[in-house]
Amino acid sequence: MDAFTAGLLQRIKTTESDLTRARETGDDFLAEVELAELEDLHRLAAEHGVEVAAPIS
């Protein structure tokens, strides 16, 4: 796995964790921000042929 792929997958994992934390604490604004970031990361992954294990939820 190259550095780009590894970094992208790590960013996705971190953003998913941040999204979960925002939802658990009831921070709706932060959850929306994290969800938008996650959507952007998934789009970037798709554009570069990087498979991501789980879909956006």
C-alpha cells in the first residue's frame, strides 16, 4: 500500500471516529461537518480507485 492510500484510509478512519463522537455528544453542527468531510474523503477514494471497507452512514 502506498503512502497516499494509507494516509487516505487513516483520514477516513479518524473522521468516522470523530463523526461518531459528535453524534454521541449531540453536537449536530460538528456531526454535519464531519459527515461532509467523510463524503469528500469517500469521493476522493473512489476517484483514485481506493476501496473503502464501510459505506458512509
